[in-house]
Amino acid sequence: MTELTPREIVSELDRYIIGQKEAKRAVAVALRSRWRRQRIEGPLQAEVTPKNILMIGPTGVGKTEISRRLAKLAGAPFIKVEATKFTEVGYVGRDVEQIVRDLVEAAIVMQRETRRESVKARAHDAAEERVLNALVGENAGESTRATFRKKLREGELDEKEIEVAVADTANPLGMLDLPGGGGQMGMVNIGDIFGKAFSGRTKKRRMKVADSYELLIAEEADKLVDQEEITRDAISAVEEDGIVFLDEIDKVCARSEGGVRGADVSREGVQRDLLPLIEGTTVTTKHGAVKTDHILFIASGAFHVAKPSDLLPELQGRLPIRVSLRDLTEEDFVRILTEPDNSLVKQYEALMKAEGVTLEFTEDGVSALARIAAEVNRAVENIGARRLYTVMERVFEEISFTAPDRDGETVTVDAAFVERHVGDLAASADLSRYVL
Ligand SMILES: Nc1ncnc2c1ncn2[C@@H]1O[C@H](COP(=O)(O)OP(=O)(O)OP(=O)(O)O)[C@@H](O)[C@H]1O
């Protein structure tokens, strides 16, 4: 669990997300509250409920991004789900509890990665021995092995083909939907049930020495880490640190005035299904039972039509923190293009650098990109910062294609350049509807 204070969390988020101070503060407090809860002694600890958040704001203004970055910062298992997916026609079986099961799977992947990392050096040594065995045979003398080991480490044998026996992960019986399970347990991998019987099967594969390493290191690492411990820690990470981002919650509001009754009923049904998860229940997963009491839920929606007060009262009570995210302005776009550590300008510069092409963005070039994105958002549809991606892609389409022939060139991205590549399109709402 992170020790960062709310102020530190906000300043970390500032590295990636422009503005939206209120939302950043709310998620920072929610995270710190978990840290505080851990420090409460006695039975009161279990009583403290998470500071679940309702984020209200138009599309593409940073709601998901703030939540995702927060999870990353906290090393917390994270999942994003669209609430509307549970209202889809033909939706059967995949109940809302699947959210928790998916979160557990995400946590397992995270735990496995961390552990693989910690045994990497040992796994690397073991992988090297297997490559040597494949090259010279298991019975070769120590001096032969030493000679080959040296060559191997110097990369001289990278291109050589070897045959190695790797674990056969293909499942001969495929996926099985347990009868009578009503989909409650989700799909069960038959290999998980009869795991022991199937594990240990190997198949021989031919590959280059250089390509074999990644696979063999992963296999050796898995042998060194304790799978049961991974599952146990993953479940406890979900219970203590898990974050669920529930998008489009406004779309499952039954509106008070008019509307199609049937649809409203099904929407309200989704809220009712979600409620126990948020209030705290125990979900059965194939890895064990998971308590959801302390999972942090961040619900989000534009609330253009429905209002937060249209949500079920119980649900409103469980989303006590309300924050609004504002529309992004042209000035925000300028900052989003340039300031974040992973800004689009930095990304395009780096991509072109790989081809030996230097991009030089001028101030008026960046302003033109921001202006066009804002104009298209106004004229066609406001999709927030996502518009920057489509505009940038269009502006750099030609350079992206021809870059390999332009090694050593410097391209100045000024207002004229931007206008030349995208100006005409942006001027016509009809055209930009399709291409921007
Ligand atoms: N304030 C911001 N600062 C930096 N980048 C942003 C900001 N807002 C959005 N972006 C970028 O725009 C993209 C879309 O944002 P995000 O996924 O957070 O949208 P959202 O508000 O969750 O909308 P939706 O509810 O439709 O998913 C992301 O790639 C994100 O990096």
C-alpha cells in the first residue's frame, strides 16, 4: 500500500493529467483513507467503508485516466467496466459478480509479474542451463559447456536454432461451462480442475536461441514462485486495494419522467445487482471467496439527461463523494499536448526519432493543433481530449508513411504545417465527421 500523502498523490497525478483538481483531490483522499483504515486498531477497522466516488463529467476529460493512474500509483488491481454492458440484449449469465472475478484475474497477473521480476536472476541462470543443454546435450563436459556458455553470453549463438521442450499450455478439452452452474462461476477451464493431470505435459518447439530466452525465463520463474501464494496475495490485494471503475453509470438510471418502462426496469435491475457488490458481499471465484467490502468503487457518467438523484437511494448513499470534471478548453489542449510526461508531442517526437527524423514543434504549431481539435469538438461532437489523437494522427499521416526515406531530416511543425495537413478537413464539419 502506498505511503503517499494526498498532496503527493495529486502531484504525481499532475504529471499525467491536466487540470481536474477536484477529482484528483477526491481520489487522493480515497486512497489515503485506506492507509488510515489500516492503522485503526480493533473491530472499528472493519466498519470503515471506502470513500467511493461519483465522477460527473463529459466524455474524454480524464475520468478514467485519473482512476487508472491512481491504481498504478498505488500498485492496486484495477478494472474498468461499462455499467451498460449489463443491460445488453441477449446478456445472460455474465452477472455483475464477474467484475470481481475479472479483478482477481488482473491481480493474479500483477502478482505473478512482480514475483517473476524478483526471481528473474535465478530464472535467467536456469534458462541458460536449458539453452546449453539444447545446444550441447546434457552430458557434455564442463569445458565444452564453458566454451558455449561464453559464446552464448556474447550473443554469438543468438541466431542458432535449438529444440526445447516447453510446457504445453494448450487445453485438450477446451473450456467447459459447468452444467447447473447457471454461469455463476463463469467459464471454468477444465485444466484448472484436473490441473495436476495436465500439468507437466511438454511439447518440443524449434526456435532461435535469442527467441527462446523470454519463454524459458518465464517458465523457470513460474517454477520458482509459489502459485498458491500468488493466488492468496492476489485475493487479498483485491480485497484491500482493489479499484473498480464503473463507467456510464448514468445510463443505468431509470428516468422519472416517461421513457420506455421495460428498459427502465432493466436499468434499475442493474443498479440493484451492483448494490451488494458496493455494499460489501462475498463473491465466489474459482480461486476462492472474495469479500468486496473494502473495494473502492469509482462510478462515472456524463449525467446529461439523468441526474445523480435518479440513482437508487441506496446507491447514492454508497457513492458519497461527488466530483465534477469540467469540459476541456483550447488552453487545456495546449497543455495536454505538451506538458504530461507521456504527452502526444513527446510521443510523436520519439516515434519519429526512431526513424532518424527530428520533429520541431513551434508554439504556433501546438496552438493550431489545439485550436483545430477544439473547433472539431464544437462542430461535430465533443469527445474531449480524445480529439487530439485523431487530429494528430491526421497531421502526421504523411510523415509517418514516408519517414523511413527521410532519415536525417528535420521537420518543423508550425501553424502552416498543421493547416496544410488538416486545415481543409477541419473547416468542413461534414468531412471532419468522417476523418477527424
Ligand atoms: N485532463 C486531461 N489531461 C491529460 N490527458 C487527458 C485529460 N483528459 C483526457 N485525457 C486523455 O484523453 C483520453 C481519454 O480520457 P479518459 O479515458 O480519461 O476519458 P473519460 O473522461 O474517462 O471519458 P469516458 O467516460 O468516455 O471514458 C486519455 O487517453 C487521456 O490521456
